Amino acid sequence: MKKSIFLGVVGFALMGTMAVAGSVADPVIEAPVVVEAATSSSSGEVLVLMLALLMILPVVD
């Protein structure tokens, strides 16, 4: 009976040492992502007008 309790305690102790939540290596910290805003806002309006003209042309003919 004492041997089985001793073996159980030793087994739990060994299982506890095998479980590792992390690694031994240093953590890797990545650089933050930088988002740049577009500087030109008029090109979008021109593109919409050009697409609208291209869509109207087949209807006119």
C-alpha cells in the first residue's frame, strides 16, 4: 500500500515537470504595423467619372 502511494506521488511529480507552458527561448517582439494614408483624393473622382462615361457609351449608340 505504501509503495503504491509512493509510486503515485512520484508519477504525479514527474508528470508535473514534463508539462511546460512556454519555452526557454526569449520572446520575439514584432515591430508595430505602420499604415500610411493616401495623399491624393481627387484621383478617385476622376476614376468614377471615367467609368460612368464608359458605361453610358454603349447605351447612346
